[in-house]
Amino acid sequence: MARNRIRYRRSDQITWREKWTVFKHNRRKPGWVELVLYGLFLNIFGAALLFMKAQMDKDVIEAAIEKRFLEAGIDMNRTEGASYEPFIEPSSAIMVLITMLGRMANVVGTMKMYKGLGKFLSDRKRKKFRTTTERIQNGEAEAECTELFADCCQF
């Protein structure tokens, strides 16, 4: 197909790219509270995943110790009536996946919290600027400047 050939649409339908652009433009942007809460949720989720990974690491270490003891012929002390349950080693692929997901959740959560904090400070600064502008337009600031100038130059 030649590069200079023009493709015509079958009617006046818009393409999926145009639909996506309109959707992105019209959607409501999250406020600073939503960003901070979302970041906090992601950080808690990441911490829970990393806690699970720490428990799995503990199980791996206990299984390795138990295996070494059995190879050496040392029997572990057990209470009467307790059944022997060999430690199950979790899959290393699952451990890597949990670690990766936990760290990613922590990083994204922290970024969202910083973005929310930045948005909060920006909104607060914008609000102060707006009130100052309104005061200047109402003439309140002009009177204060005149009084300040008179006090400064008075002997």
C-alpha cells in the first residue's frame, strides 16, 4: 500500500484513539485526599506482602536446619503425641514474585503520597494567592500600602 494513499472511514465514527483521548480529557482528576489514601493503601498492601515473604524466608531457614539435622542423624525434641510435620519449602518463583509485587506497591504508594502532598501544598498556595488578589481588587491592600508608606516617611 502506498504511503500517500488516503484511507477513508466508513461513516463518521471516531477511532478508538480519539475515544481514549476524549475519555482522558474529560475524566475527573483525583484530589489530594484520594491520592494520599491510595498511596497509604498501597504501602499497607506492600508491607503485608513483604511480611508474607519474611514468613516464607523463616520457613525456608527452618526447613534447611531440619534437613541438616536429619542428614546428621540428629532428632529434634518433640513433645509426646506431637506428629512429625516436615517443613515445606515455598517455591522460589513465588517468593520472588511476592517480593517484587510488595516493593512495587511500596514505591507506587510512596509516589502517590508525595503527589497528594504536592497537590495539597499547591492548592493551599493557590487559595492564598486568590484571597490576596481579591483583597487587592477590593482596594484593601492599597489602603494598607498608603498607611505603611505614611508611617515609614513620617518624622
